[in-house]
Amino acid sequence: MIRRLLLVLAVMLVLVPLASAAQPQFSMAEIESQLMCPTCQSRLDLSHSPAADRIRAFVEKKRLEGWTEQQVKDALVADFGPSVLAAPPASGIGLVAWVAPIALVGGGLVVAVAIVFAWRRRRHAGRAQTPADIALEARVDAALRSFDDVL
């Protein structure tokens, strides 16, 4: 009895991982938006070319066989090159495509702030008081004093 129980347990230990390995690891909608059609250069989910249909069939077959999303992408990159990926990899030269826009926007903000500060500094530095400004200030002060006297 114990032998049969151990045999059933051993069979379950072998079959359960095999059954879970055959389960799809990702959805078609997920991966189609991450791949490009090699002929029309549009995303796979937007393309209706025969090449896109063949890639979709390949991806679906491998998905049902239990391949991971990364394994499918690696196989497609090996066949078509890195241009089959909709987004460049975040490593190596592809990292430049991720970092460059952020660096350009940050640099642009720094330049804009520096220009504003320089403009404000120059604007205030060129405003030395002239005799007309001093006379105007004296008149305003006198008018305010007379207003205070009225109240």
C-alpha cells in the first residue's frame, strides 16, 4: 500500500511540473505589441502582412509549447535581427535610446533655467536709479505723507 502511494506521489511529482511547463507563459496581446513586422516596419499587432501572420503563428506555437516571452523574442532576434523588437534593449547600445531623451530633456531644463536667471540678473543690473527716479520717489513719498495727514 505504501509502495503504491509512493508511486502515485512520484508520478505526480513528475507530471505536475510537465503540465505547468506546457501552460502558456504570456499572452499574444502582450507580445504582439512588443514585436515589429520585418516587412512593413509596424508593430505586429497593427500589421496584416503575410510575414506578420507567419511570425504570429510561430509565436503562438512556441507559446503553447511553454516557451517564455524572452525565449520567443530571442529566437525572433536570432532570425530577423534586433529590428524585430519594438523597443530597443535596455543594455549596450540600446541603452542610449533610453538614456538620450532623458538626458536631452534634463539638459534643456538646465539651459532654460540658466537663461532665465541670466536674463533676470541682467534686467535688474541695468536698472540703476536715475535723477528722474529719485525725484519721482520723493514726490510719491510726499504724496503718501500728505495722505497720512488727511486720515
